[in-house]
Amino acid sequence: MPTVDEARAHCAAILAGLDDDTLEYVAGAVFDDEDAGTVLPEDDLVDFLVPMLDELCDGDEDAARGKAKQLWAALASGSDAAPKETKPADVRRAPISLGKGPTTALEAKVLREQEELRKGVAAVEIVYDRSVGDDGESAAARKDAERLAARQAYLANEAARQSAELAAELEEARVVAARSRLSGEASGSRLAAIELGPFQLPNPGGGADLIENASMILVPGHRYGLIGRNGKGKSTLLKFLASRRVGGLDKSTSVHYVSQELHLSEEQEEWRPAALVVEADVERRLLLAESAELAAKAEAKDYAPDAAEQKRRSEVEEALIQIDAEGAPGRAHALLHNLGFPEALMDRPMRALSGGWRVRAALAAALFAKPDVLLLDEPTNHLSIAAVLWLARELSCSSTWQSRVVVVVSHDRHFLDAATTDSMHISGAARKLTLHRMCYSAWAEKREEQQKALQKRAQLRNEKKTKLEAYAGHGFKYGGSSSQINMMQRKANEAAKLDEEAAAEAAETADLAEDAELPLNLAAGGKLRGPIARLENVAFRYPGMDSDLFANVDMGLDSDSRVCLLGENGDGKTTLVKVMLGHLAPTAGLVTVDRGARVALVNQHHADQLAYDKTPLAFMLDKFPGDGSLQHEQDLRSHLAGCGVMAAQQATPSGALSGGQRSRVALAAVSYARPHLLVLDEPTNNLDLEAVAALAAAVEAFQGGVVLVSHDQFFVQRVAREVFVVGKGAVTKQESFEAYRNAMAKKLAKQSS
């Protein structure tokens, strides 16, 4: 009979990709009798889950049913499943998917029953966008989906294998470093600069090295922001440093690396988050093990310790006192709390936590370990803005990091500016690594000036060359005196020298052009007369909850809205969006949604729908076949170009495009449907800094409504006009994002004083 924790673990593993709110809800709703541990009958569980998995499975009902059956099998293997007729599925649990009408009999049935349930509680109109997707799939499309799924499964398994190997390698290196320090063998001081290189950074996918002949000096007390376009080697370089594949990193130097995905051993999966954090202090762990070993010896019959053993035992006990070993659990708990961990999750095993909470625990463990070198790969991806502000303050103000090295990759420029002292830039075009003694914003400003200067030089050179060539060409054609012909030849030579000058600048041009981002244009459906959605005194709670997730919510959305929802993971932001749009019926209050409004959802996985073997143009033609004419194809080409996907990229298989380019293709598909409302759920997580800026500019210019859930301070500041904080059972409007951020900063300063 599965427990609730086991159900959560199965849901997190099999339904990976669902938001935390929905995972928590599903884990509690799969039971027919939670106390007895019996799960719903298979058919009921499948009917309940399939509509909820529509978005996760890209509208593939067969895939959704497969996942639902897989979950039922995993749960039922340890449960006496309830008989089929004991309990009908609670239709309130089945939300209608955004972007489609009730195209299946199941969805139509759920819709009808939800409408009946809402009578007397709330008058809700459901919005459907029939321009997005089609329930009928060709055999070829299904085969494409199967190939893509198989490829993604292979890549996921390979990534997991490599992550496990790297985790074991890093753990062994941490133990070696700790033993070296405890034994007094450590060479060098923690305050000494670390000189690394020269080294080459190999391309994991094969081909030319990502970086050639690189060297770096890491100075304790400096915090480095590692920047560069996606796919140019930032994460690869962090792994390279963590695994000590560069010369100059002493074995006694402790290194802790936090990747975007967390791999744990079977034993660690059973640990509580605080235990994972405490065990990251390897020196404490080794000292406790030695203390226990010495204590066991002392209790043995006829044991007579010699002077050396007695001295060692005293040294070990003194060392444990010095590091306050007994206070470690309390410090670990405080760290988790500062990173936004709710008390309800503290007692769950790691295997029962979603990916975001697992990475938060890993981040807390890295901070707790206080390594000589801390390597962080996108640490803010799963943090709330409050937690991001705390982390930036911890890295920049804590005395711990004044004698250590931090290297961080992040797409959040505000975080980089607050947390780092220097910038290290990877140029894919030049295949080089350069150090800049400035934060990201200062570097970006300098970079923009260099780009403008280069463009100006190129423009003047081209204008001069055109005049020289015209003069020389005209003279050679019509002849003239010898002096005139000599003058024409000199002009031709000057034009040739300009070509040589341009060729000499080609590498610099490619380097600077790499960091330039094309504009992105998002087409909208035009203004609507009335509100797109209206919430009046709305409350919501999932079945089985003791209290409302939120209550007394009053807000509206129209074509000019720029609404941002802030709050901790699991506090209800995504659920509120679903209630706004009619995906979930409120338990109290009134929700009205314009039936004619087209709504588009953009989340952090929006680029994953692109098959790797298809070009952007083929993807758009599949999604929007139109009348099959050449004119329609040309319209799609023009639309892609308007979204920054140029002709060469339109004919390139998606697997060869960068993450930012694939994101542009997905956004092109979203805007081709001309939505009236954009719902952006953490849209920046897989983008680089330049792509985030381009998306922010596009959303600013979008002629429709916007609902945003994001932790990226730059993006929120650029886009939001109304800011609401979801949490503690309420949805609270803020004066502005700047006011909210300043209040949080003052609160953090007060707590640390």
C-alpha cells in the first residue's frame, strides 16, 4: 500500500514537467482511500489525469494515457486498487487544457460536468483557441513524435549516467581535499590565487574545441560571472573545472559544483533536505566518523590507549567543537528557510521533492559546505525573487565568501550585478575566454559601445569603398591621361586596402556580432472591447485541503494588462493562472472569461515541442498548413524572419539551433495565432542574457494583455505594470515591483544585522 510520500515520489518521477501545485494535488488525489492506501481504479485514474496531462504531452492523448497508466501501475503495485465501481472520478479535478476546445469525448464530458458543478457557485465562461493544434494526427506525425520521444529518452538516460559519474567523481575529490586539510598535508593557503591552464575546452558533441589555449587566475574574494551565448561552453567549463580537468588545481582545494539537474544516490534519495545539507560538510563528516571509531575503541575490553591515540582523540573533539558540529542541523535548517523552503517540505525525503526543490536543497548544501571554489550553474532558475535577493546578499556580503572563489552562470543580470565582482566571457566565434574586471551591466554597456563603433567603421568603410570603386571603374571605362589613370589605379588600390582592413577585422566582427540579438516581434490579435478575464471575490482550494490556497481575489485582465505574479513555489501562482483562464473552477466567487479571446501559454519548456530533425519552416508548415500555396509558405517565412529566425536558420534542423533560436521558433508559432493574451510562466529559464533582453522588449511592444510568472528581476521590471504576491492564503497587490524589491532588501538587511 503506497504512502502519500511514495505517491509524491512516483508523481514527481513519472509526471516530471508538471508544476509543483499540480503535482501536489495529483499526489493527494490518486487515492480512493488515503488511510487504507488504496488508489483509484485504473480507468478512473486515467480519465482523471488525461486532461491534466494535455499540455505536458503536447496534446497527444495517447501519450497522456500512457503516462497515466504508468503512474497507476506504479501505485497499484503496492496497493489493493479499489474496485472499479466504488467511486466515480471527481470531475472538479480535471481542468480543461488551454489552447483547445473540447475535442475529445472525455473533455466534452468533463466540461459539461464542470459547468453543472459551477452553477450556483461561479459563472465561468471557458476560452478556447481553435487556431492552435488539431486533435487528428497523421501516422507520419505520430512516428515523428515517437522518434523524438525515443531520442529524448536516450539523451535523458545518457545525461543521467554522466551526471552520476560526475557526482561520484566530485564526491571523491571533496573527500580527498577534506582529508588533506585534516591531516595537515594541504599545500598553500586558502587565500592564495589559483592559476589554471593553459587548457583546451573540448566540445561534448564533437568537433572543434569550444575554447582554445585558455588560462585563468581565480582570486579569493572575487566572484566571477561566466557569460556568453547559449551553447558556447559555459556549463561545460563549469563541469571541466569541477572535475579538475585543468592544470593548477591542488588536490587540497575543495570544489563544490551545483548543476541545473541534481543526481543523488539511492541512499541520498531517502534523506531529508536538512540531512543532505549537513552531509555536504565533508570535514565534519570525517571528524564524526573518526570520533565514533575512537570512541568504539575506547569502549572495548582491555583497551589501553597510547599517548598518540589520546592526543588524536582530543584533537578530533576540539575540531568538532571549533566547527560547532552539534549546531549543524540548525544552521542547515536556517539555510533552507532562507532559500524559501517551507516547513511542510522539510520532513519529506528527497525522492518526493520536485526538481525545483531538489536543486534548492543542493544549493543550500553547497553554501553549507563553504568550499574553496563554489561553482553555480543557473542557481536562480528555481528560486523566488525573495530567495534570489537573499542569495545575492549572501554571496556579496557574507564574510565566508571574502576568502573564497565563486564562479556563477546566470541569465538574471540583476543577480549578476549584485553578486559578482568580475565577468568571464566565452566567445564562440573567437573560441577564447577573456576576463573583465567589471560586473555584467558594465561589460554589456562597453560591449554595446564596441558593437556600435565597429558598425560605424564598417559603414564608413563601405561608403568610401563604393565611391573609390565608382571613380576607378568610371575612369578605366572611359580612359584619360596617364596622370588620371594613375589616380584611378591609386583609388582602386585604396579600395583593395579597405577590403584587407575588413578582412583583418573579421574575427572581431564575428566576436561582437555573436553577442548582438535580433529584435523579436510578437503579433497580437488586436484590442477586445471588454475585459479578457475578471475575478470577483474568488477563492480556491484543492479537494482535501484544510484551507483555501487563496481567497478574496479581485482582479481583471484586459488588452493592456501587464500583470506579474510573485511568490514562493507551491504558493499557488500557477493555480491562480489556471483559475483566471477557466482551467480550474473556483470554490467561491465569480470568474468571467471572454469566450472570443485567444490565449497563448509560453513556459520554460515551450521550445521542447520542436522535433530535432525538422527545420523551423517545416515545423510551422506542420502547425499551420494553410491552403498549401507558395504564398502561405512565404507568409510563414516572413513571420519567422520577423521573430528573428532568418532564412539560413529556417532551413536548419532544430537540433542544430541554439536554445535561444529554438525559443524564437516556438514564439513565432505562438504569435502566428495572434493571441489577445500571453501567459508567460518562467519564460526566461532556458534563455541567455541577450535573449532575455530581446524577449522583454518584444513583450513590452506586444499589443495585447500579458500575465507573467517570473523570478527574473530584469524581465519583471521591464514588463510588469501590476504586481501581485501570492502566498499565505491571499493575493496581495504591491505598489510596484521596485517597491516590493526594496522592501525585501530592507527586510534581509534587518535580518542579517
